[in-house]
Amino acid sequence: MQGSKLYVGNLSYTVTNQQLEELFGKHGTVKSVNIIEGKGFGFVEMSSPEEAEKAKEALNETDFNDRPLKIDEAKPQKPRRDFNDSRRRY
């Protein structure tokens, strides 16, 4: 694993940042947790790529709040298109 940030999908909308921090904290040091409200996914950053890999292996496909977690390495956000681009033709 390259980075230490994980994508965590298939979350119940009632899950809190604190609950995810406690869950992932059992597998290493959690640097940050960010649940995207109303979307059913979030991101957990561990203190090292090794800890991220360990947490992914331990928690992927396990039930959390009656839903199987989908965990993968977070990919960098793609740049958004600028819809005011003057070079664009219609």
C-alpha cells in the first residue's frame, strides 16, 4: 500500500467519526477520520501505510452496524472540470 489513507464504504448513515476512530484504532494509530455526510462513505487516515494495510486486511468485508465494510486505499481526488473554460466549444 502506497499511502496511509483508506476509503471506507458501505457505511450506515448513523455511523459517527468517533465510532470509526474506535474501530480502526484497534489496528493502529488513527490520524484523522472524515465521514462524508449523507453519502455512506468516508476516509480514515492511519499513521503509516503499514498500519493502513493492517486495518484494511482486518476490517474489509467485516460487518459494522449490520453492513459489510468496503475498504480500499483512498485514491487522490481528480481535479474538477472548470465549466467556465473559454476554450470549450458548444
